[in-house]
Amino acid sequence: MKALILLITATVIAISSTVFADEPVQGGTLNSVIQPEPPGLMLGLVQNGPTQMVAGQIYESLLRYDHDLNPMPSLAKEWSKSKDGLTYTFTLQNDVLWHDGVPFTSADVVFSVDEFLRETHPRLRASLVYVDKITAPDDKTVVFQLKQPFGPFLGMFETGTMPIIPKHIYDGTDYTSNPMNNTPIGTGPFKFSKWERGSYIHLVRNEDYYVDGKPHLDEIYYQVIPDAASRAIAFETGKVDLLPGGSVENFDIPRLIAMDNVCSTNAGWEFFGPHSWMWLNMHEGPMTDKNLRKAVMHAMDREFARDALWNGNGDLAKGPISSVTRFHEADTPDITFNPDKARKYLAASDYDGRTLRLLPLPYGETWQRWAEATRQNLSDIGINVEIMATDVAGWNQKVANWDFDMAFTYLYQYGDPALGVARTFISSNIAKGSPWNNVSGYINEEVDALFAEAAIQADDTKRQELYTRAQNVIVDDVPVAWMLELKFPTIYRCNLKNPVSTAIGVNDGLRDAWLAKK
Amino acid sequence: MSDFWFRYCKNRGAVIGLIILVFVIACAIAAPFAFPRSPWSMVQRPFLPPFEMEGLLLGTDALGRNVLSGLFHGARVSLLVGLVSTIVALTIGIPIGACAGYYGNLVDDFLMRFTEFFQTIPSFALAIVLLAIFQPTLGYVILSIAIVSWPPVARLVRAEVLSLRNREFIEAATLSGQSNLRIIWHQILPNALPPIIVLASLMVATAILLESSLSFLGLSDPNVMSWGYMIGAARTVLRTAWWLSFIPGIAIMLTVLALNLIGEGLNDALNPRLRSLEK
Amino acid sequence: MTLLSVKNLSIALPTGSDRALAIKNLSFTLDRGEVLCIVGESGSGKSMSANALIGLLPEGVTSCEGSINFEEVDLLKLNEDKMQALRGRDISMIFQEPLSALNPLMRIGDQVKEVFEAHNLLTPSERRKRALELLQEVGLPDPIKMIDAYPFQLSGGQRQRVVIAMALALKPKILIADEPTTALDVTTQAQILNLIEELRRKYGMAVLFITHDFGVVADIADRVIVMQSGEVVEAGQANAVLMSPKHAYTRALLDAIPRLSFGEAPPKPTDQIPILSISNLSMTFRSRSSGIFRKARVVKAVIDVSFNLHKGETIGIVGESGSGKSTLGRCLVRLLVPDKGIIKVGGQDISQISGDSLRQHRRRIQMVFQDPFSSLNPRAKINRILTEGLIAYGTDKDTAQAKAHDLLKLVGLDASAMQRFPHEFSGGQRQRIGIARALALNPEVIIADEAVSALDVSIQAQVLDLLADLKDRLNLSMIFISHDLRVAAKVCDRIIVMHAGKMVEFGPTKQVLGTPKTDYTRSLLNAIPGQDFERALAKQHGIKL
Amino acid sequence: MPPLWAQRSYTTLQLREHILLAYIAERLVKAAFILIAILVLNFMLIHAAPGDPAAVMAGEAGAADEKFLQDLRIRFGLDQPFTVQLWTYMKGAIQLDLGYSYRQQMPVAELIWERLPATLLLTMTAFVISVILGVVAGVLAAQKQGTWWDTVISTFALLFYATPLFWFALMASLLFSVVLGWLPGFGYETIGGNYTGLRRALDIGTHLILPAMTLGLFFTAVYMRMTRATMLEISRLDFVKTARAKGLRNSVIQRRHVLRNALLPVITLAGLQAGQIVGGAVLTETVFAWPGIGRLMFEAINQRDYNVILGVFFVSAAMVLLFNLITDLLYGVVDPRIRITK
């Protein structure tokens, strides 16, 4: 009898704890890892990966995006688009304060986009070319006038692309040497507290955040641990509870996930849609020959790479546009692993047996192993390959100056082909000096026209037709050898609830995350 | 020469060292025959533990490559780098040391300041920068190691030449009309040889350690399978497959140990004769 | 009464040495206050026996038979602790090399006080007072300053006095002296010998004196033991053994000692132009200051030396170490460049020439060196050593080989030596090869720089005979540099005495050594040990001095 | 030659002071000269390197166009002629302003100043461990020569001497921190623990054990072999025989006579090893995530951050020179011959 009562009380507690479990618990410290250590935290000046991950909690933009890239309110409460697609009006949240207590107004938005970011944010500057003027009729509304309709315009209001900068701190100062860069001020859920170079970055809760009850966490520590193995050990020994995507080697992921009370998700990268491929140098040299490019494409054993190197975290890329990005077309010409087909194309090509130079990405062991596997795949079908040893600076210089035959890379798609994909394939974007434009030197008028028209097309179904046509043409030309759609799983203790709730994952998701009791 | 062997073999450690070294050299030579396929080829699924599959005695690494074949080919690289970089270091160090020791005052001051300057810079850091500057191919790795390891040779040769220079048989050679260069070449260097040989064997050992440290940090030639590379590549999977970095580490340690033991053996075998000279 | 009695002591050498036993059944006794000398050539085992007494045998060497009884206790049976208690208190010892006998990093005073500390006697302040007295007693100038000095600040003689002070600190019953004066100048040697004699008489301690110099034996020994390769050849009262040696080996040793006697110098034709003429030659060493802020140290080695050497004549240059005789020799062969002065060889001044003319001139003056172990290239065969010079001057290989054969025969070595390495020869044979090499370029003048000082007396005699014979046969003109006046007397026609770089006296041997004009030469002569023994010997053989 | 002290009045205190000062002054001038030479060489070496930081900086910032790169170049003075850059750098270095780090948005001097204590702590602890352990083991092995003690110590020394430092660090961290969990395997202190005072020192101490031990043991082997060899050599010299003849106990002889003389070559070796220990720190700091200048430099080389590379070189060379000066002075203190007559 006693046993029965015990049983009932136990189940009650269990049920209640799960019920309670859904109610967010206030407080707690989150220990995360950041790798490499960001060069700076002023998101307006520095937009690299680690900075976005940390400064994403400090700064905010007008909108957020869900996993299907639909815009959600952030600093902007509501937003509307005129029928002709030329004017966009945003109404801002009320009683929003900067971390230093100064109230946030539309003037900050105008200053940020029209003055500050236009000078310091090259990627945004490229998209602002469609914008005619930006006005702030009153404190709470901002109006964007476009010269002509621009399909993906609403996709540009993400914290990394358009962080809102405090006008009262930066207006009239020399942005780069402003001392406040070391103590960034934003409107985000967390405030900057301390940065021990080489050790950790400490953020604390923004008490008067405009969404009451948020954020739930008291403080976040981003620990700097340079060695991949040490990062894995830190997670195992409980010193760290959150491993953002890409911070541990792929070999460790299965082991870490298998641990008890550990969860993982591949979500949170839809906005970026990391897409990896191999540049093929079509400017001069052997890769100008289409048959050789086809041979290389078919020689790539991408299943082995996905399973052995990336432990299944990734999908085979079908073409230039990633499956998580809008207007993706799955049915494109065949580029699957087929050594015999590859040897046929090789025989058809005028490849004279000379050694091709392969440039790996210098971002850790997985990329180095991938280069070695690729070299082996190509030598199996008869193409001699030599890996060029390089470091980050060397890679930048060689890719920017077309000093390679094949070169690994991966780029973000920013949710829309016009923002992230066009820059790689339109012939107007061929220029030495930058590793992010049309590095292969691919020239195809039809593709240029298709991309240009699709960008200014307001109707989505029309855009889909144009992009499908473009994808088929590009895949047939094989200007680059597509590899994988990369998945960077976020690994965390299960009692850290809801860390990834938006399309850019932990970059701005920690606002809604909370810690249940272990 | 027979008494040289007799004295050498009296030092048990030296004999063990010699056996190990001969074994490593045999592996290096046998590598292309025992493992014709390149060590880079992926033969099996990754992380196969040692002794589990017949034909793959030490299992496979993170990419499914044969670890044993990597060891054999790695031996070839390590010995090659060790030997050639020592020879290059000797060809830089000996002339500088000999001239500094023989000609003295001004020449000596200048050369010694130059050597001291090179010794002040932390040698490993200098090797890292040199490799960052030159494209890290095998040739540059060897050159960098040689550049950081010649100062001790210069100092040793200078000390030997200084002590030999005021020996009476050198003065007699001067009196018998021989030119300075002839004297250095025929009289001084042959007598300075034993300590140089001993130091050379230790330098090969240090060069192998340096090469493995450099490739561990990823600063070595990526197209070359070396022991250091194997440890570096296996570092990230230390937790899941610790043996992948353990085995090459042991290989390095044994080879370096062997060279050190041989160095001591040479020291005993070559020096007594010289010591009797100074009695 | 006997203090110490050694009964058929044998000491085994480690396997692989040149003979099985360092000492074979050695027996002798030592009485209170007596001076017993053990004399013999190098390798005779005399030092080994001294070390055995105090239990300081080198590694691997063990006394395997016999006994050493000291005050009814067999020292060989004592364990290390008892032996330590004995050392320094009852038996103490002084050694041959004063320069390395003291710890370079400790002050003199501390090293002397250590003796008391070892046997925990006296309080620290008493020890300092006692140490001062001892330093005074052994005749060191200004002990107050000396006690805080470091060994490198003292001369060889002074350091030996410190070692003696340490040995006498606890007034031991026996003092063992293992060739304490061999490394010293003859004048310093005389002072040290007198000091030891004086202290022996004052404390009545027994002295076991090891030496290879019969002169020393004659001066200080009560009894003497002659040893040859580990065995006692003769023993007895000093005068008896010296004046009428019974054993052939002793007799040979005594005959080999160069006498201070000298024959009539054959008159030299003075009209001939001298083969070598030196006029006011000076040489100063400026030690390169090793820092910007410190001034260089200047040492005037040779000051204003002038003399002429005629064909077939031998001039001796004698003096103590530091008198500049070697520097002068090196200037003559132009191993050093003199500051000023003229060196004329066959009429041509070679003091400042250089480059090829110097090289051409080199063959006209050659040198015989002092240390047999350092004067031959250990890595070269004898044939290459002898022919290198000739080949350097362009003689073809075969004639050079033939010349080498003749030279070997000339110096009394068989032709088979050509293919052997220097380390396969004895000290004497190497010196002969050195002489052969010097003659290879048939020079006009030979400079012998302490050519025989490193050899044992018997071998010394043979080499000196060879030199005399070569002088007559080849009508050689020679400059003979030596610190030993007796050796110089035997070989030289005229003698220069040098002191602190200056020529103190110059003249025929008979006049300089027989009736010296300057006090310095006289003090040198008086310092030579065994003067009265020699006079007695001369009386016995009826040679007029 | 008459003894030196008799040549001039015996060294009074001021005279000795004068010589010591002259000796130090001379060493400082030489050190300064070498440092300048190092700066010039480094600057030349590093400018020859392919790639330039503007490209790296831009690279990190996502998409970059020519204008952005050009701004970066102007801001960091990369567009000025080579010699002008060198001259500005030299002028800066003299006043210890080592330029601005493009990557870390901080002046280099401040960056190094922040990271230097960690490296000093690591290298000094490793040095102290290695000297003490090395000398003690060396003395033990020398005194017990031939016994199994000697063989054990010598083999251990040989093993450590032959072990690749990074591999040993890896295995140590695997064994002690992951498998056994006794020691923290990385980092300078427990993050977020923000302890203070003694508690923090203790925390840093526990983090220090593994890296210092790894770096230390490697050099212990070096000092042990040197001490043992010198002790054996010196105990064969004459003055040791004199000491034994005085009836001194062997332990006193070993300590007062043999060891003191044996320390001289060990001190010189310590000076020479200074350069190596800084080099070793690069490896140890990378494996153990120790926030020192060794790791800072390796990261800087990857990012082609000129000023940081140069700054760390300058500082480590200065450290080595300072260290050599100390060892020379120590040598002067121990060996009177240097102090008095030099």
C-alpha cells in the first residue's frame, strides 16, 4: 500500500516538473565557447562570425527571421510594403533604451543605415544601391524609398547585416578609433560587462530590455579556448554548456551528442545557408576546359566526405542555391559521384597530366582532411593534384589573385539568391583583390540577365521561374565544383531550453533561452 | 679502427641505440616496397583500432589511411629532414667556427657577435616565422631547421680550433711553410672531428624533434606524410582514438633516443684517444 | 723508532693497463723526524706508493697484498671514516701541481681553516688566528691580505706554500710530498725545499719525499729508495747509494744527470759574418681589452736583446719561467712579430717581412718543440709529418720520401716508423721525430725550445747526445732554450742568462756558469740542488772543477 | 710573472664596484645593440611574407571591396614605403610603443603586457623546476655513479630528452585531466569562478601544474645530464684530492668543492637555454590554452598580424638577453676570477 502511494507521489512530481518545465525559469549563468576570439565587438565595424555571435546579443536590427526566413518583429513593431514595392514603412517599438539609458529613436536608425554602415559595412553598402532615401517622419517611424523594386529588401534587416548603432555616441566621431568600441552600447537583451583578452567575454542581463521578462539568463560567459580538443574536454567536464556550430571538430560531435543530458540541433543557420564548393580557375590554365571541370565534378566522392569527415552533418549540394535558401530548385542536371563518367570526361578533355594546385581552406583539421580526400579522389581517376600549404592570410591573397587551379571555400547565401548567390556568378562582379566575388571568372550573358531581372522582380512566382532557369544553366556550365550544404550543429545541455529560435540561431536566440534545473 | 668498435660496443646503450636506428633506417628504405600505395590513400573505414583487421596491423586514421604505411613513409621523411638539415647546419657552422677560432680578434669578434645574435632569438619562434615566410615545402623546412641549429656548431668548432691552434704541431706546420687554409683543412679540422661527429648525431635528433613540432603546428609540407603530421592530425581525435597520436610519438621518441645513445657511444669511442693526447 | 713500516706491498692496476702491478712487494720503514726519498723515472710507481699510504689511490686501483703499519695499525684494513680521521691529523700530503691544488672559488683562509673544521678543532675565530699564524710560518708576504685572496691571485710558489700550511696545520707525524717542486722554478724550488727542511726540524715530523731529481735527493735525503717499473732496485743511506751505487740501473741514472762541468770552449773564428744577428729586439704583449671600459694589460716580454750566432755555434738562452726566453725564440722563427729590433738571417732582416717572402724565408730557421705529445699531429702518419714541409716547398713525393728515410736513420729510428702514428711512440722517440722534421728543410739555424725538459733524465741524456752528434756532423748552428742550467752547460758554447725580458749576462759557458758576474746568475746557480754532491763526485773522479 | 695582486694596490671595495659597474654597462650596451639588430632583421623577414593583414582583416568582415581594403591599408600605414614603416616602428619601439594590432584592435604593447605575466609565470616556474630537479638529480646520479640509482636517473633523463614536448603535453593532459580528472587540462583559471586572493592563486596554481611540469621536465633532463657530467669531471681534479688529503668528509667535499665548481657550466647552460624555453612555451601554451605571448605569437603569425609578431619577438629576445645578463652576473658572483680581474 505504502509502495502505491509512493508511486503516485513520484508520478505527480514527475508530471509537475515537466509542466513546470515549460514555464521559463528566470536567472542562471550560461557558459559558452567562442572560437576564434573575435577581433572586436563593435558589430558596425567588424562583421566576422565570432563577432556576430557575441555582439548579436548586444545589438539588434529592425527585424528577426523565423526558420522559414519570414520576418518577425524586433526593434520594428510593424512594417508595411507599398503595392509598387518602392516604399517600406517601419513603426518602432516604444520605450526602448540604449544600454547607457539614452532613449532609442528613429534618428538612430537613419544615422546607422544612411551614414555609419554605408561607410563601414561593405556588404550592406552593395545592397543599399537600390535605396533612394531614408526618412524619419517622427520618433517612432522610418520610411525607406527605393529607386526600383528590390525582391529581397525585407531580408536585409538582420542584426549582422544591419546592426542599429547609437547615434549619440558615434555621430561626428571617427568611428574606427572611438574609445567606446571597446565597451559596445546596443539595445539588445544583454549588456557588455568585461573582456579578458585570451580568456573570456562576459555579458550581463539588460534589466530594462523593452520586452519584459526577457532575457531569462542572468549572464553569459563566452570562453576563449584555442585548441579544438580542449574545447571538447571543456564541454565534457561541464565547464561549458553550449557549443555553437563549428566550434568543435566533426570527429568529436557524435561522441559529445551521445553523452547523457546533451541535445543538438542543426537549425539556426537558415539565414546564412553555408554552401561549400571548389572554385575552378576559369581565367586561364586547364580549368578553362569544360570537360575537365565535369570530370572533376563527377570524381568528387561527396557521400564519403559527408559521412567520414562531417559525420553526416550536411547535404549534397545540387547547385548554386542552397536548399534552405528561397527559390531553391532541386531538379538540376546530374553532378553526382560517378568515377567512370569522370574518366570519360577526362579522356574527352585536353588534360596533359600536369599537377593541379589545390588550395584548402585553412580553418581547422576537417578542411585539411577534405583536401587530402579530394586529392585522393582526383588521383584515382588520373588527375595529379598537389595541396598548397597556406594560412588564413595566404589563402585570402591566393584566392583574390586567382593563384590556384582549385580552391575550397564556403559562403553564406543570406536567405535570398540576389543577396548571397548572384555575386558569385554574374560577370560584372569579376575583379581581382577580393575572395568573395566571381573568383572563377564565369562569364554567361544569359545568367547575368536572369539574375538582374530576378532582383528587381516584385512577384515571387516570377522570381522562382527566373532562378530555376539560372540554376540549370549554371549547373550545366560547372563554373565551380559544388560540394556540400554545410550543417553546423549547435550542441548544448538539455536543461538549456530554446537556445535556437531564429534563422540565425544563437546569434540572437539567447534572448529567449532559459535554464531549467539540471 | 677495430679498437674504435671495441670501445663503442663497451657502451651497452650505444649498441641498443644503433640497433634501433638500423631498424628505423630499414623501415625507411623498405617503405616503397612494403607499402607501394601512397600513405595518403584511403584504404578502409576511419578509426579502425590496431590489430583488429588482418593486413592493417596498426589500424587506420581519421581518413581511413593505413597507419603502419604512414609510419614507414614518415620514417623516411624524419630521417631525411634530420640528416640533411644537420649537414646544412654543419656546412654553415664549421667554416664560421673555424675562421673565428683560427684568425681570432677582429674576425672572431664579428663572427661571434653574429652567432650570438642568432642564438638570442628563440630558435623555435624563428623557425615558425621562417616557415610562415617561405612556402612550407620540405626544402624550406630543412633550411629553417638548419638556420636555427648552426650556432652551437660554430661555438663548438671555435672552441676546438682555439685549443688546437696553439698546439705545437700547428706551429710546426706554420714553420714548414703550409698556408693557413691548408693548415685548417689538413691539421686542425681532422683533429676537431670527433666532438663534431658527436654533436652532429645529437643535432640529427634535435632536428627530428623540431620537424615534428613544426608539422604538429601544421607548418610543415602538407604533401609529405611525416610523424609530426600524424600526431598533429590525430590531436583533435585524441579522445576517441588516442593511439593515433600515441604510436607516432613513440616512433619519434625511439629514433631520437637511439640517436642520443649513439652520440654518447661515439663520445666514449672517439675521445679516449684525444684524452690521452692531453695527458 | 719506526713510525711506519710497509711490508711487501703490491698494488694492482685496472685490467688493460700496460702492466699488471703498479707496485710489486715494496717494503720500507720510516722513522720519526727522518727524510726518506723515493726516486725513479716516470712510471716507476713512486707516486702510486705515496698515494697508497694515505689511501688516495685513483679509481680502479686497489692494494691487493701486504700491509702498511702505522702506530701498530694496518692502514689497509681501516675503513674510510677512520682513514679520514687520520688524514691531515697524523699523515698529510702535498702534491705536484700547485696551480690546480687549490679550489679556485674559495678564499685561501677558508681552505686552510677547513683542516681544523674537518677534525672539528678550535672555534671559528681561533681557526682564523691559527690560519694567519700558519700563513706567516710558511713565509707568505702580508698574510692579513693573503687570507682573503683567491688562489688565482697567487703565484705557483705561493700556492705551494699555502698547501704546505694546510698540511702542517695539525702538526702531523708524517708529511708525504709527491714531487712538490717539479713544476716550480729552480729558485722557488730551493726556497720550498728549505721551508720543508726547516718545518721538519721544528716539528720533528717524518717526510716521505717523492722525486725524479737526484740533485734534490742529494740535498735533503737521509735515506733513499730507487724504484724501477714498480720494484725497489736499491735502498740505503743517501750518501752510500749516491756515491757508490751498487745496482746498474742506479748507476746509469746517476751518470745520465748532466753535470755543471764544462769542457774548454773551442775558439770561434770571429771574422766570419754571423749566420744570425739580433740587434735590440723588443716584444710587448698587449692583452686585447675585452671591454670598452677597461684598459688593456701590457706585459713587456722581451726588452732590447742583441747577440750574434756564428755558423756551427750553439748559444744557450737560460732563465726562469716568465723571463721571456720562449718569446724570444718565437720571435726568431717569426711565429710572433717583434715590436722593434732587427733579426738578420744570412744578411737579410726578417723581423717585419710578411706574405710570400716570409714563407720563402721560413725554411731557413726551424724549431724543435718541448711537449712530445703536442708537437706531432696525432692524425698524421710519420711519413706525412716529415714530408709535409718538403712538399709544401715543391719537392716531389719520391725525393721527399727518400729524404724522410735518411732523416729517420739520422736520428736513430728505423724506416718502419714511416707508416705508424705518433701515439705508437715513446716520448723520446717523438722528440727524435721532431728533430728529424726540423732538419727536413735543411735549415741554417735550429731553435730548440726546452727540447728535452719534458723527458726523463735517462732519455734526456740520449737526446742531448743526438743533438751534440748532429751539431758536429751537420755543422748545425743552434739556439738552445732551457730553464735547466746543467742541460745548457752540456750542449752550449755560449750562454745568455735572461731575467724579466732583459739579457742579464752573455758569454762563453765556462765563464758564465763558472765565474758568473751578476748576482742573478749566481742565485740561479746556487739554487740548483745537489751542488755539494756534485763537488764530492768530482773529487771522487778527480775532475778539476 | 709576478702575481696580479702585487702589481697594483689590492682591490679595495670601490675598485671592485667600478669593475662590476663597467662589466654591467658593457653588457647592457651589447644587449641594446643586439636588440636593435633583431628588430631590423625581424622587420625585413616578416615583410617578405606573402599576404598582408588588410586582406585578412577584410576577409574576416564578410564581403570586402577594393575601397574597404584601401582604407585598411591607409589606416595601418601599410601603404607607406618600406623604410618609412621601419623607421616609424624603430622610433616607436624605443619608447616601448610597439605599434597597433590590426587584428585585436589594441596597442601591441598593451596586448603583450596583458599576456606577458602568464608566460613569465609559466617559463619561470618551469625554469625553477628544471634547474632544481635537474641539479639535485645530477648530483645524486654523480655521487651514486654506477649504482642502479645512476642508471635509473640517467635513463629517465634520456627518455625526457628524447620526448617531443608537444606529444608529452598531449599525453599528460589526456591522462591527468581527462582520464583521471585530477588536474584542469587547459586555461589559466576556472572561468566564471572569479575567486579572489589566495583562492584565485590556488586556482591558477592548479592550472599551472600540468603546463609547467611538461615544460619543466624536458629541461630537467638537460640540466641533469650537464650537472652529472661536470660533477664527475671535477671530482677527478687535483684540488678535490687536496681536500680529501685534509681529511674532509666526502659529503662536505661534494657540496662545498665539487658542486660549487660544477655550477659554473650549469649557469652558462641556463643562459643558453633561455631561448629554448621561450620556444618551448609556444608549444605548451597552444596545447594547454595558456594565455601567454607564445600562443599570442602563433595566432598572430596565422593572421599575419605584423606588429604583434614583431612585438612578441622583441619581448622574447629582450627576455632572453635579460636572462643572459642575469646568468652572467650570477657567474661573476660565483666565480671570483670574473668579478675581480675582468
